[in-house]
Amino acid sequence: MLVSALPNGSRSVGDDVTVDGGVYSDNIEAMKDCDQKNRLAQEYESATTQFSEAVKELRRQMGTSLKEEYARLDRAANEARVKSEHARLALEEHIAAHGC
């Protein structure tokens, strides 16, 4: 991991820090107060919960439901997985771009 500092090697609280090519804020308060990050994290949590519930329902119906019903549940679980991945990527992209 490569971390940059000022030429004399010092840093102060609130400075941006470059780690492996990405710039991150060292301001803890700014990181906590980012409304967009909080919203994206909440969306990611909700999407992962929906995915988990869809997989649980798919497992409950495994071997006991009609083929068509199982296929519908499988599609729903896959759609929930994709939505969860998109939510995770949106959160990660925001963090990388915003440095929070």
C-alpha cells in the first residue's frame, strides 16, 4: 500500500491522503456526515436484505414447488442479486469519487 504525505513527511487532520492512487479524506467528520453515502449504504443494505430473503424463499420451495414456480422464484432471486450488486457498486463508486 502506497500512502502519500507532504514532502517533509507530515500530515494534519483533514488532509486528503493518496492511497494506491485513490484520494481519500482524512476528515472523519466529513466521512460521517455524507448524506449521499449514507443513502447509498442504506440502499445497499436494503437490496442485500431483499436478496437474502429471495434466496431463503427459493430454498424453502426447493423440491416442493412446481417447475414454473421454482423458475419464477429463481428469476426473482437473480434479479435481487443484480440489484444488490448495482447498489454495492454505486456505494463503492461514490466513496472512491467523493473520498468519504
